[in-house]
Amino acid sequence: MSEVLVGNAMKPKVIYHISDSYRSKNGWVYFLLSQDKRYLKIGKTNADLSARINAANSIEIFKENQFKLLLAYSDSRLEGEFLSYFGKYRARYNWLEPTSIRKHLTYDELWKIATYYSRTKHGFYRKNHVTNAIQKYGQTTRDELCKIPPKKLAPKLVYIIEEKLGLVKI
């Protein structure tokens, strides 16, 4: 297990419980898992980790998920790398067509909704109709939220993240 010197004590670079958190000079990249294990929130903070998790749970769009710490690593610079790594699961799109508003969609889900909308409106499929619908009704958010398969991926998340951090070998 890798450790870092904080004051006069060695502290772990990776933590699994909020009670183990400490003020890290490198900040934290953190992974929060929703109570239903359907959403993973990836974020970073240079402030108090427990305060950041409490703040995430009080944000209106995340309130219903009630996130818990999965793990945190003492290096906030890794956030972008992990957001890219979990890119296909990013739920960063909203569909704002007035009769069927949907939030926290992956790009594939957004494309399917826009395709259905276009086929319904025009009676046939054309790629440019779908892209036009996405431009008109699609919204990209800055949410660092990933929609994960709860049975397929959720049980493996800690191992996947630890492997990416180089903490475990295959």
C-alpha cells in the first residue's frame, strides 16, 4: 500500500472510509457510489473531503442518489484521466424536448431518444435529422456522473480503480 508523509506521520494515499481522510497537499480524486449502485460520481477536491461529499449529496441534481465514498486517492490531478477512462458511462447529457424531458443520459441513450424523436417526426431515419434533434434538444452538462451497470460493473469498481492506480497487478 502506498503512503505519503503528512506532518510527522505516514498516511495512506488511498482511503476507503471517510473517517480515514486527512488534509492532502495534493488534493483528492474521489469516487462516490450511489445507494442503488447505478451511479458513480468522480470528482476532485483540495479542501476537506468529508465536506465535499456532504456538499455533493446536498446538490439538487444528486440528492436522490445519496452517494457514499467508494474510495479516494491522494492526487486530484487524476480526475480527468478517470473521467476519460469511464467515458462511455458518462451521464452528462439531458434531453429537453418539452414532451419528454430526460436527465443524466449517456451519449448512446441520447442518440436513441433523438433517433426515436426523428423517426416519429419525419417518418423515417436520417442521420442529419438525429443530429439536428440533438443540437436542438440535447444539452451537455458538466456533471462528473457515470451511469454504471449495477450488477455487471458496480461489484468490480474498487478493483478496476485500484488497477488503474497501479495498486494491484493483473
